[in-house]
Amino acid sequence: MSNNVTLLLIALALPFLLLALMLGMERVERPLRVDSVSEQLETFLGTARPDEVETYVSEGFAPALERYWRRRRITRLLPGRPR
């Protein structure tokens, strides 16, 4: 009977342990994503159109970057345009 109770406790605790591990990994990964943002900003500022830079100045990086990536997706879909 004791083994059954131990297995039951392990089975109930496992999801919470996994959740704690995932939260800990998110805290570890958060600083690593900051470097990715700086690389995206450098690429964005090097190839952005004036209206996209204006969006960056007035609304911030996230809306401007979304507008930039939307333009890039559209230009890849249109035939006859250089990639």
C-alpha cells in the first residue's frame, strides 16, 4: 500500500515540478532574447523605408518592426519583384 501512495504522490507532483522548471527556464531565456532584438533593430534600421522609420519614432519598435516584416512578406509573394 505504501508504494501505491508514493507513486500517487509522484504522479500528482510531476506536473507542478514541470511547471516550475518551465518558469525557471523562461527566466533564463529572457536575457538571451534581448540580443535577438538588438540584431533585429540593426537589420531594420539598415533596410527600413522612411515611413517605417517614422513609425518607429512615433509608435515604438514593435509596430514598426511588424510593418517592416509585413512589407517583406508581401514583396516575397509578389512576382517580378527582386527578393
